[in-house]
Amino acid sequence: MDFIQQAANDYVAHYSDATPAYLRPMYEQTLLSHPHAHLQSNWNQGGFLSFFSKLMAPQTILEIGTFTGFSTLCLAEGLTATGTLDTIELRAEDANAARVHFNASAKGQQIISHIGDAKNILPTLHKQWDLVFIDADKTGYIEYVNLVLPMLSDKGVIIADNVLFHGQVFEEQITGKNALAIHAFNEYILAHKGIEKIMLTVRDGLTLIRKK
């Protein structure tokens, strides 16, 4: 779900072209057929992920929350020729649908799919991450960051999605479970002395994090 008004989203998308054009059919397919299509990154956010990944040229990428694979393939755009992208999805149906898209892409052999609980899978992945994208269950965000930070490379950056949570974090009395979890995450990141962070009003809010 987009928090920024639709006119603004349409305007910035019109003046941007960083999203890989070949992804349009799979992007539209998810919007038209998936019952939880709002979980997909929007078109221009995909462009941001692709653009940022190309700037970083990461050797290793971690994604927590594959969904149907649009954001994964955007992130993969910046992978080095020998790089790998590990993506974790709790729901097997979504992970399998994403795998079909990966196998049809130029970077498919560099993408490693994991199905299950990220909290259990992350400790088994013995890598240093150059780029991490967190877009999964909101109640797990603090734990995900704490698991990933020790595994972050010297140049590593974490991107956390939905940090504005549809504007619910602005409410005087926050009531929703996910909104409360995101607000707690935002407070935790703000108070963390070992990291540098910046929150951006891209779509539903992104926070970029790196170690000091």
C-alpha cells in the first residue's frame, strides 16, 4: 500500500526510468492476481532498489521477504558477475512463484531462494552482507536488524521498508500491532549508537542503516 498520495507516485514514476522494463509483466501480474498485491514494492520503489544496488555493486545481497520476486530482481540488477543474492520467504506458494520468475531472468542462477522463518535461516547463512533489504513481518524487524548487523560488511547497508506504515505511526495513539511494532523499531534504530541512519519518504517509508 502506498502512503504517499497517488498523484505524487504517478508523477515521480513518469519522470523516472530506473526500474528494469522487463519486469513490467510480472509486476502487473502480481497486482492483478495476488490477493495481497499491496505487499509488492511499487514500480518506482523497485527503481530505487535497482539504482541503489547498481551504485553499490554488491557481492552479496540479503532479502528478508521475497514475496513474488519483483524487489528481488530489482536488487539483483547491481550484483557483480560472481555475486549472490539470498532471499528468504516464509510462504512456500509465494517463494515458488518467485522462483519461476528468477529462473526466467538473466540473474536467476545468482539468486538463492530459502523457504521458512528468517530467524531460523539467517544464522545458517555464513556470509558478510553488502546490501540487505528487510520487508517481512513487522514484529520481527528489531530481531532481523540485530541478527544482520554483525554480518554486515564494512560497506554494508540495510534498507528497511514500511517504516511509515501507511501513516499509522503518526497517530497520537497508535493501536495496530504492526504499526506499534514499526514505531518501536523506529525508536530502537534512532536510539542505537552504533549505526548511522536516514529515513526517506519513498512510498511507505524506507530507512537506510549502516554501521558507524
